[in-house]
Amino acid sequence: MRNLLRLCLMSSSCWLLACGPIGAPGNDDSSEPCIEVVQYARPAAGGGCQRFATPCAVPEGYVVCCGGLGYGSCLGQSKCVDDPTDACNPSQSGADCTGICQP
């Protein structure tokens, strides 16, 4: 690792290493950058949460899952609210209810 850092610091093209491979999500000048974080989402009509490699990979018409026992919090200005399509009642089941991110 130390040798790679040394090589990077001596190289005038060090910034290329930080950007990732050409054609990777977020490296196209015509699109907005996409953070590399696993995102869970489900169809807006209901169903189970599915795993996506980045927020940019979530299909249109899906809502982001949050809370529960492994979905984490919402990104940005969204807040985690109760999922109205499931049978889980947060006032009775507490922290294990999955929610969805809403503005």
C-alpha cells in the first residue's frame, strides 16, 4: 500500500486512480456522480426490499428501504417513515419494522 501511495504521489496522473475505471458509474461527464454504497429498495406498489450496488442502480418506480434490522438510514433530506404496505406495526414491534424513505 505504501508503495502504491508513493507511486501515486510521484505520478502526474494520480487523479486517474481516484476516479476508477473509465465508464464506471459517475465517471461519465454527462451524468451526475453516484456514491458507491449499497442501497436497498422495493417497488413502490409493495414487496420485498432488494439489494442494489449503488443508489443510481435503483430502478425508477422503486422506493428506498430504511430502518428495520439492516437497512440503515435515509440519504440526504429524506426521513424514514413506516412502510404502509407491510403488516408490521412500529408501535408494537419497534425497531424491527422496515420503513421507506420519504422527503
